[in-house]
Amino acid sequence: MKDLNINVSNIMRPQLPQLKSYLKILEVPYFLKNTNLYIISDIVEIVIKNSHIFNDIFLASQPHIIKTSSKLDIAMI
């Protein structure tokens, strides 16, 4: 019988499955208040992380910001 060397640190611990969902946020101002600077994904991430609504939620990727219309100053995230 062969002696098996098993490294215990390589054995994975059981975990609950993680759910990945899609979130669409509508009618977000495209420009920062009182400026001509447009919103960037870093700002959106900071707001999401600091909001009590999104406790225990982790982003799988950076948010994508899409201007809804060339004539309007709102965006969709």
C-alpha cells in the first residue's frame, strides 16, 4: 500500500453557492452636480459600497455607464 502525502491546506472548505445577478440603475445624472465632468465607474463603485442598500454585495466587474440619449443628461448604469 502506497503512502499518500495529502497537503491539508490544499483541501477546499465547503462553501455556499454564490449568486451572480444583473443590476440596472436608471436615470442617473450623467454629469456631476454643478460641473461639466461626467460620472465615472469609480464614483459609482464608491456610492454602491457606501450605501446601506447594498450591504454584503460585491461587484463582479466595474459598472458600465451608458448615456441614455445624446440630448439628455441622464445615464444608465
